[in-house]
Amino acid sequence: MLAAMTTRPRRGLATAAAVLLSAAALTTGCAASQPPVSDPAGVDGLVVPTPSPDPDDFVARIDNPWLPLRTGTVREYAVSGQVPGTRTVTVVDGTTEVADVDVTGVRTVASAPDGTTLAEAIDFYAQDRSGNVWSFGHDQLTPDTVGSWRAGVAGAEAGLAMPAVPRRGDGYRQQLAPGIAEDLARVEETDASGSTPAGDFEELVHLVVTTGGGEVDRFYARDVGLVQEYWATGSVSLTEAP
């Protein structure tokens, strides 16, 4: 777990599937509240979520320093709490077209301590020319398909996964699939610090994400991505150095 965090982790609720599959992606769930206010509104004038993404606004790579998604990257996490186990996150090869945009898939596999696969999902991301990373969908593969959504289908819209320049106080919707995924995020800090089994980290970006089950605290390291999550009944920690 992260040591010497600059703020107390917020408490929330999470189902077993959400606990194990919310890694580089975003916990699937419905949030009733409206997006927090940010200044400037919409985060640098962006329309969030975006109903009609223009493919020409996006680039092939995802190299946002807080959410880098390089093909072939694998991250291993330890999950503690009510549903202990491991989480393996892999940036898959190739692209998928969602809402006319070529997006990158990130596969997350949740395993029990004995290695049994508990859940598996793929989340889809794309980066715009300004460096903002957008969430375009979620394919729940196992144990069933509940929670799946894609931008442009059944009223779903791409949300902002990670801004190019996170600023304390910025708030935005990370995804919008009515009744399925409506997560909200707020930048709580941009200078948190701490340690995981993977090493010591400084200048962490701390997001508070409100899901249908409550709040999740997520911490992102430059050039690494997610290193830690906290929720009411457990946590996730990066276990191997990048």
C-alpha cells in the first residue's frame, strides 16, 4: 500500500468484479450526481463527454505521461481486502474501431490466489492531439457481458480518462453509458507521494472517482500509470517495477 500519502484515502463500495477489473480502466457503475465543476469548464474547453468524436482529432500513440499505453506493456497488481488476488493489465496489439476512431485495447485479467481467472475485460482508449486520453468503451468478457458498452451505441459517449495536464480541482465525466457506466473524476492532488512493492513514487496524480458503488481513490505515476487504488474494503498495489 502507498505509504505517507498526503491525504486520507476516501471510502467507497465496490463489487468483486469492480474491485478486480478497474485497473488502467475505470470501474463500471452508474453515478447519479452531475459532473463536478472545473475551471475552465469542461477542462480546457473540451466537451466532456463528447457525443461525436472526430477521428482526425486523434493520434495513433497514447503517451500521456500519467496514462501511457504502449503496446505490449504489462502491469501486475496485488489486490487485498474482501476479494484478494491479482490483477494483470496488458496493452494489446493492434487497434479496434469505436465510433469511427481507432482505439487501443487494454486487457485486464483478475485472478484468485490459486491462479483461477475470476474476471476478464477489455477497455478502449484513444489520445487526442493535445494529449488527453479518452475512454471509448468496455467489453466485459467473463464471467458475463454485463457492464459492456461502446461509445456511439445506445446513447453512450466517450469520456475523459486522463487530461493532458491534470490540475487540482478539475472535474469531468470519465465515461457515459446511461445506466451502465457514468463515472465522475476529480483531481484531488498532483503532488502525492508514497511507496508500493514496485518502488517509491513522487508527484503522483490523485484522482477521486465516483462510481455507482461509491468513491475510489486512484494514484498515477509519471511514465508508469496507475500504481495504487483504495476503496472502502480493499486496495490494489503495483507489485513490479516498470
